[in-house]
Amino acid sequence: MKLREVQKLLKAKTLTGEGLLDQLEVKMICGSDLISDVLTFTKEKSLLLTGLTNPQIIRTAEMIDLCGIVFVRGKTPSDEVVSMAAERSLPLLVTDLPLYESCGLLYNAGLQGCSGLQINCRG
């Protein structure tokens, strides 16, 4: 799924990387508000959904080689964080949806979590 489709599903606003939304392919998502969990469980080229807006999240994204970050619950990062992401060509999106609902929408649209398991919850 292209990042542009993620943006539409989550009704997200783009902060950086507008030109990359139609190019970047999202294969997996991870939702977490703990950097230690992001470092432990997130796979490279994943899309991170988080409420963390500090500069460390950009450094973490760079270390793991994430394809982008979606800030949930309407949280907006500082200008410093946005500038850091822009320098690294890291797309940043903001959605008003909570983490649980954002992950659920993307999962139902066919994206896997970082465990790689696809679970049929519809019985």
C-alpha cells in the first residue's frame, strides 16, 4: 500500500514528505509510544504510528530506517522535529485518530503488523 493511501485512510495531514507519498510502499505498521519497544519490535521500512513527538523519535526512525511516522491523537511535533524529518526525507503525518483505531483501520486495509502475522478477526 502506498503511503498516500495511508494518509487518506487516516485522514492525516502531511507535515513532511508530500512528494514521497505516492512513491513509498508501506508493508508493515507498528504502533507504540515507547522508544524501547520501537527499537525492539519494529522492522525496517515499517510505518510507525505513535504519540511521541520528541526529537528522539526521528533519530530512532533513522536508526531503524522507517518509511515514515504517523503522529496519532492530533499530536503535532515541534518545528525542530519537523525540520529534522525534512532533512532526512522522512515523511511525517498527523491524524486526529487514536493509536488503536489508526492501527485497526490500516490492519483492516491489509497491512500487517511487525510480527508478520495476519489474523482473521472476522470469524
